[in-house]
Amino acid sequence: MKTPASRYYVPALDGLRFISFMCVFSSHLLGYKALGWMAMELFFMLSAFLLTSFLHLENQLTGRIRIKAYYQRRLIRITPLYYFYVCLILAYYGSKLVWTHEAQTHLAGFLTFTQNLAAVYVGESPLPKLNHLWSLCFEMQVYLVMPLLYLLASRLSARNRIVACLCAILFSFAMRYSHIGIDARHMWLLQAYRLDAVAVGITLALAARTPGTEGKAFPPIVASVWALVSLAAAFLLWRIDIANTITAPMAFMPVLVAIFLGGVLWEANRKNTLTARILGISFMRFSGKISYGLYVYHPFANGLTRHLLAHSEAPLLVSFPAALALTYTMAISSYYLLERPFLLMKERHAAVPSRPV
């Protein structure tokens, strides 16, 4: 089972992880929220695509899905770095923290992977450098139901899977549009409002493993529609004002972005395309390999960089690469000292090995 031939790894998808991280990093330093939001949609789509692919390959190879092993892999991958970072922040800011009821509620949310719910119903966390972990809480909740979603989707015909994907997208659009004017945190932090990327990721993963469609380019008519939608998505992302309450453009934006990112993901997953070759270059592959650490550490690294350069009035051309270099230093150290031993442990629970550790 665990031979090089059975390993499933698409280098270009690591390149997409790197692009996603750079968009998030840039949005936090430059204040361009739409860019960061799009990057999170790509993260969610990639996760849905890869998890569905692994579940499908395991089902094909063994005739079943080992649910216990699936949850063990997810916990081994996510929790060591996640909890280490939470402890790092609590230790670093120690005496500066004020333990109000709100802060305690958010800490409980971080520890139980429910902080995205606390952020919606209690408000933004007062704990410094931890707010970005909402996305890992969001993903962990999706991980819980991913085996069920795969089993349901895999039993549908190709046409019915597309119908189910469209229904999920329409449902989330209806949720957003019917709640125009309410706090936008509902749209950002709750799964019901942003099923678009997850639904597209699951659908594309199964299509990529279907005989007759695997590795094929889009038909010309589909490619033309995708190009038009992509232009509309680019225009909307450029022009949109990310408000504190849901607006009509914000309700439409995830639909267009999901279609755009779905096309990019499909091309990246195809072998020997220009997109796959560019995304698969060694630096991007390596950056994708450590992207979990890059994402987790970047707010802390940004904060340290601002503190170190506080008295020099450093321009963005200095502070941006300095913060990025510190983030890479933290992520690389974390990967080899903390994450890699757990990744080796994770492989022992894998029916289909993934990226070489």
C-alpha cells in the first residue's frame, strides 16, 4: 500500500497554498480585506479538494474508509502547531492580558476549535495575535463532516454532483442575500454562509478521479464562461467595499470567486499545463509545504517586526520583506522541530501517503 506508486501528491497544489498565504499576508499588511478573503476561500477549496481526493483513493484501494484513522490524521496535523502557537502567545503577552469574561470565552473557543462561533455571538477576540485562528476552527468543523459529505457525493452521478454543488452554492447565496444588513461576521465565520468553496472543492475532486474527465481541459464553452466569470470576479474584488454589514455585492462575490478559483484549481491539478509547471517550481512547493506554519505565525511575526522597527519609521519596502523573512524563519523552524515528527506519525495512519515529509 505505502509504496511510491501509491503516493498522491500534486506539487502545483502546494504552489496554490503559497499563493493563498501571500494573499493573506499582503492583505494584513496592506489592509486590502478582499484579497485576504479570496485567499481563505482558496484555502477552504484546497482542503475540500484534497480531503475528498484522499478519501476517494482510500475507498478505491481498500474498499472502505477508516473513520478513526481519518480523524487521527486530522488531529495529528492540526493540533500540535495550533496549541503550541496559542501557548506561545499567552506566554509572550502574559501579564498584559486582561482576563475579562469575553477573553475567557474566546480562550475556551480557541481551545475547543469553536472560536469562530464565539466571534459571531460574543464579538472579536481581545486576545492578541489569535484572531486568524478562526479559520482553523472553521476548517476543523468541516473536517468533522467531510467523510459524510464524501460518502453522499460519491454515491451521486456526475450530473447530480454538479446539481448538488449548485444547490449548496445557491443555499449559501440565499443565506447571504436574505441577511443583507446584518453583521458581516455571520458571512465570514459561519459555514452556512460560505459553502461555495467547499462544494466546488468536493465536486472537482470527484470529477478529477472520474474516467473520461481526469486530466482533461475544460470544453471551449465552459472555458469561455469561466473566463467571463473570472473577469467579473476580478472587477468585483477590485471595486468591492468590505463593509461591517452584509451588502448585495458581498452576497454575490463568493459565487463568482468560487467559480474563478475552481478553474484555477482544475488547471493546477492537470499534469504538464503551464499553470501546473509554474505553481510547481521548487520554491513554491517548499513554501506550500510550510504554509501551515507561515499562516499561523505571520501575525506574531508582523507584530514583532513593527515593534523592532517602531523607532525607525521604516517604509513598507523595508517592513514588508522584514516581516516576511521573520515569518519564514519561524515557519521553517517550526516545520522541522515541531511539525515534522508529527507528520511522520501521521503517515502511519494513512492508507494513501501524501507529500513526502
